[in-house]
Amino acid sequence: MSDKKDLTFEKAMEELEEIVEALEEGGLPLEESLEKFSRGIELIKYCNNKLGETEKKIEVLIKEDEEIQDIVSFEEEFGQ
């Protein structure tokens, strides 16, 4: 299991893909399948959190850009 501070979204997705492939192939002992499934759930939660954080950051950046555009438009309109 990767250390959480070293885990990136991309690494998590890669590990998740490997888990899915291993589970789809079958042939794993029940305990190992359960461990992989559990790790997969952890990775899905991690990725969902990362996507949520990124979405919030994008929303803030868009709002800031809109505010800047409003200021620029105001300055252009009123020559300031």
C-alpha cells in the first residue's frame, strides 16, 4: 500500500486498474480478493475526494476570473 502523502491521483488510478484486472481474471484466493476489493474501495474514495477538491479549486478560479473580467470591463467602459 502506498503512503498517502506519496499517492497521487494518477498512481491511485493505476493501482485501481491493476486491482480491477486482477479481480476480473479471477483465480485469487478469497482472502486476497477481499483485500484487493477493500483496497479498491479506499482508492475510489481517495480519487473521489481528489476530484472534489479539484472541482472546488476550479470553481474558485473561474469565479476569480469572472471578477477580474468584470473589473477589466468596468475600467474599459469608464476609462479608469
